[in-house]
Amino acid sequence: MGFDQYHEPPEELPEETRTFARLCASLTEEAEAIGWYEQRLAVERDPEARAVMADAVGEEYKHFSMDFEFLLRRKPKWREIAQGVLFQEGDIVEHGEAAEAAAGDGGESGGNAGGEPSGSVPASGSLGIGSLLGTGL
């Protein structure tokens, strides 16, 4: 069995990094499975077969979401940027640029400049992204 998720010698990587790589690989596999089911559902004509596949793709959505949540819990800066992009109305790219700018250069640990613990949402519930709109960023 190959270990393609590693770009550095696995024996030199800490356990936490290897676990992170495993979940990144799992996230990719779940995304691929979702794509495969979408293709199958697009061409399948048998209603019973479609129902089975539709149920199966729901499992893949769940697994993808669980993998993604695990990864976001390990990388606060990633989580902060994701919170600025996900479930927002409007232009996805604009939200992404604003979220990345708001996250700043928190370094590897993903700290934030708001004084809140890494990965937490300020008590106001706002990430401060809305205040960046219209600033030309």
C-alpha cells in the first residue's frame, strides 16, 4: 500500500502531522466519491437504483463534513478563513479575499489579532469581515 499523502519522509513527521495528512487524504476521497455519485445519479434511469445512490451520497456528505470539521479544529487560521466564506450570501471570491485578509498573518498556529483564543469566534459572534466590505480590499 502506498502512502501518497506524504511529501516528506513519514518517519520524520510527527504523529500529529501524519494524522492530519490522513484526514486530508480522507477528505479528498470523500470529495471524489461525491463526484462519482453525482455522475452516476445524472445518468441512472432506474428509480430504485437512484434512491440507493442518493442515500449513499448522503453518507459521503456526512463523512466529508466530519473530515472537514476535524481538520478545521486542528488549524484555527483555516477555520477562521472558512467561517468568513462558508454559508455567506454574495460573492464567494470576495468573501474569501476578505476572510483571508482578516485572518492576517497569524502564523502556523493560526492565531488572530482580536485577542480571542485561536480558533474561537469573538463574543460578538462577528469575525469582523463585514466591516471590510467596501474598503477596497
